[in-house]
Amino acid sequence: MNIQALLSEKVSQALIAAGAPADCEPQVRQSAKVQFGDYQANGVMAVAKKLGMPPATAR
């Protein structure tokens, strides 16, 4: 398993633990801007909004 797949699995598990549907698939990819880290997980804020969570708690 590569690091991107591992991160995707972990983010998915965290989203499910927070109440997201079991079929949620976070989009983990290499970060476009290196100053923000090596990888980014897109869609987390959108899932938080659907769950009625404040966006700041989804970070």
C-alpha cells in the first residue's frame, strides 16, 4: 500500500467515525502547493457541512 492510499483510508475512517456515510470517498492527492504540505484531502469541508458541523471542526 502506498502513502496516498493509506492516507485516503485513514481520512475515510475519520469521516465515517464523525458520522459520514460509509461510502464516502475523500479525494486525497498530492498538494498543489508544497508550502501547505505533501498531501491534501479534498471534500472534508463539504462532508462537514452536510453533517451540520462547523467548518473549523473539520480540519
